Amino acid sequence: MSSLNPFEPSDLFHTQNINLDPFVENFPIFFYLEYLILNPNYVFKSTETLSYEQLSEHISGYIIGKVEGSQEYHSHISALAVDNQYRRLKISSNVLLECFKNISDYISKVKFIDLFVKCDNKLALNLYENIGYNIYRRVIGYYDNIREPSLKSTNNDNLDAYDMRLCLERDNFQSMKNGGPNNRCLPKDVVFK
């Protein structure tokens, strides 16, 4: 059974089993530390008790997020990762994402939660769509650090991202107006006021 705990800086030394997985996006250490300092309520981990005799715990996953915007006040998920041996146990959906939603909805009282996912990541798309996230727009070249894309660029599922949103109760689906996978923009246009 999974337990939720705050993510501590020392946990960075215990997440290598997760971060070395080729399906997990990796970030520099200052990325994690910045989120821990500026958004401690939105950075937490799931743990599993391995041995009742020793009460040793193993980090099975983590989520890193923040609150941003003023007019479009919302929560943003920057990273979600689950250890390979704990996948398909609904740790992402029933534990990490559900807790993130509750914090966003009842404590921060934001309008929606958003995240970016590669257009070719079918497993992640299915996960998010199954728990209520919808595609708001396609961000052309979001994962391309080499060139400056244009809206005339053809779709590239490996380099483009879907901006996905979960509308919360106080939003009344206002943040999804004119949304959908055919709504295209550039990375520079992903700015929240």
C-alpha cells in the first residue's frame, strides 16, 4: 500500500531507480531544489513499506508541480514519475494525481490543472484522459531545443506536446473554450497571465 510523504532534498539520492528509466524525463538538480523551495506543498512522493520488521521504505513515485498565473490561476504538473516495478498499480492516478488534484482544488482553489505530454506518448495520454484531462492545444516543437518552430511546421509527434487540462469545479470548463488538438501554438505562446 502506498503512503504519501513530502519530498525531501535527500530523496534525490533515492530516486535514481526511477530517474534512470528511459521513459522518465530527467532534469538538473537545481530544477528539483527550486520546486522544493518555492512550491513545497506541490512536491511529494509515494512510498512503499518493504519490510515490516525493519520498516524500510522505498520511493515508488513522485510528482512535482506548482501554482502559477494570476488571471488564469492554475496548478501545473512539471514531472510525474513512477518506479518501473510499481507501474500499472494506479499509483499515478489514484495516489499522486488524486492528491495533487485535492491540494489544487481544496487548498489552493485554482481553476484548472495543466501539464505537457509528448504527442507520441500514448500510455501517458491514456492515463490522463481516463482521469478527466482533455487536450487544450498542441504546442509545436515544445520538445525541440535546437530550432525555432513555426506554426507552418508539420506536426511531429516526437517533438510536439499536448497541453492537457483538468478543469476543476470553479472553472465551469471556461479554460477549455476553443480547446482541442487542432488548436496549435508555439512554445513562446505558452505564457499565463
